[in-house]
Amino acid sequence: MNYHILYNPLACNGQGEEEAMKLKMLLAGNQLTFHNVTEAIDYKEFFDSLSPKDHITICGGDGTLNHFVNDIAGLSVQNPILYYSTGSGNDFLRDLGKEKGGLPIQINQYLEHLPIVSVNGENHYFLNGIGYGIDGYCCEVADKQKETSKKPANYTAIAIKGLLFHYEPTTATITVDGNEHTFQKVWLAPTMNGRFYGGGMMITPKQDRLKNQTVSVGVMYGSSKLKTLAVFPSIFKGTHVKHTEMFQVLTGQSITVEFDRPTALQIDGETVLGVTKYQVTAAAF
């Protein structure tokens, strides 16, 4: 079998190439061709050059997958597409109930009918979710840390410090399928295609990326810094939804979130700065 390995050397805190090479052992006996996705790839030309039986394996994290689905937008891909996680967050893999280190899994079905986010005049497909609020702030701070240090960013520590000292909540206007809601003192307002984001935060426990033609926005709001900090860890288990006095999930086909001041936003872990508004449209099946 011929495998074309699309790997991101920047994944896993710069260990992406080394991690991808583990496929030589996992796929021993097959023909493997490695392609560095940080170099320019004409995907139409790439797919046209393949045999229909050739397998494509993506090696990277959630950000690598996000770039891939946007890079191949509009192309008809018939080849089997597999995923071998070499990322650090691995929320897509977690949502599928898989663990890092296993054999590559086929993911064609998960790359279809993806929602679109419109932000700052540009449209992007996304796999997992849009983080807006302190989650976007965490990505902004982590990006700055990565510029000066090779150590992995500790997102939990960034979030705790942000909650206590640095991040100020906003007023948010959230419109779901034409119905407008206003929330005061908003800490989080992510819109999700899956359940997980932020390296294991199960922010929308009932969201199903395959069965639903809808997306869900989770809103954490109205609480003090200390109470928010006390509840925050429960997001990793999905039990935060019990705190209905400070958390709501709104589900629909079209969701617009607008803050009263610019805040960083993340799309599958990729940071966008200075955002006051984003709109998500679920794909029609």
C-alpha cells in the first residue's frame, strides 16, 4: 500500500517530524512518502497525481487538521484520508474516543459538512470549535510565550492567572437563529462543532459532530472571579453544565457572538487577535 504522509514539523512543540517518523514502524511493509506541510503544496496537483488507492495520512494536531480542511476546500477528494495525531491538544482525537499513539484512523466522514466561521471579513472551516473570551486570551498569551521559550505552554496556568488578575469579562450579544440574547460579565462564549477544545475541555457535552446539523455556543457568565475559578476545572469533565446560574448552552444553525470590546479568538487553536464579532453557520447536510 502507498501512503503519502503529510506531516507538520512544528507540531508537538517542534517534535512533529520525529513523531511522524514513527509511522515507519507502525506501517512497516508499506511504501511511505513524506511531505512537509509547512512547504508550499498545490493540493489539486497533489491529489491529481495520486492513484485512487493511495492513502493520505495527516500527521499533526488540531491546528494542522484545520489548515488541511481549509487548504483542500472545493476539491473533490476520493482517496482515503487518515489521521495520526502528533499534536499536543488532540481535541479532535479525544472527541472520537481515540488516544494518541495508535494506528492512523480514517477520517473522511469527519471532514465533510463542516461549519464555517466568518471573522474579520474572512471565512474559515473548522473541526472542533471557536474559542472566544478567556480561551482566546490563553492562546494569545501562549503564542507570546512560544516566541521566547521552547517549553510547552501551560494553558491551565495561563487561564488561572487570567481569571484572577489579567482578563476582564465582557458584555456579549449572542444571536441564535435570529433570537437575540444578552449576557453580562461573560468569561467564555465558544461555538462548537464537537465536544472538546482547549486540550480536553468538554465545553458542550451533548454536541455531536456527525449527527447534528447544528452547532452549540456555551456561555459562562455573571459570576465572580473566584466562583468562576472554582467551577472552571469541572469543564474538563463536562459537569460545569450543572451550574445553570452561570452557564448556558444555546444550539442552532446560525450563531453570532459580539463582544463590547476587542478580544482574541481561536479557531481550532489558531489565534486571531482583536475580534469584536464572529458568526458561525452550520453546514446543511
